[in-house]
Amino acid sequence: MKAIVKLLIVSSVLALAACQSSSSTSPLLSAEPEIDASLSRAPRTLRLLYSALPDVSKSSLRLVGPSGELALRGLHTMAADDLMIEILDEVTPGNYTVYWSTAVGDDPAVHEGSYGFSYAP
Ligand SMILES: [Cu+2]
């Protein structure tokens, strides 16, 4: 009985470890505005920080808010393992989702993901 429980614990720990080391792990580390942030001031830029330098030519950012997709301009990297872009449209109160895709470092694989933040002045 106890041996079976131990075996189950060991195998689930191994499954977790395998999952964390897989290449499908998101390279996104953090963002400005922060992931899931509740903002009281409207952001004017988005900056996403990755585990290695993004390839801008393989990257895209989209920002979708309460009235649809916002116009963005000037996707670039500050050469600090980041992507950055200016928000052209007015950020009105509500919930926002940032959609990103990129390839980082020497890995040609394109990763993508999304996260949210909210703005209430
Ligand atoms: Cu910049």
C-alpha cells in the first residue's frame, strides 16, 4: 500500500520535471505593464522580457481591449532580451489581452502566448 503511494508520488514528480524541461516552455519571463497587472495609469508602451534575445523579424505583438484591437507602432528590441512597441490608440478603461509570438536566441522555433492586464483610472 505505502509502496504504491510512493511510486505514484515519484512518477508524478518525474512527469512534472519532464514537462518543465521541454522545449515548449514559454520563453516569456515578465512584461511591462506586468502580467495580470491592475493599472491606474494608462500604459503608452508594451515591453516583454524573454529568456534570450528575440528575433524582431519573427516577432509580432497585438493588443486587444474592450473596443477591439489597438493600433501599435514600431516593434523593436532594446537589445536586453526584450520586445517593445508603442501603443498608438487611446487605452480606455477595461480589460486588455496582449498576444505575442517570437523566436528567441539560437532556437528557430516560434513561440506564442498571451496575457492580460486591466486599466481602471
Ligand atoms: Cu524601446
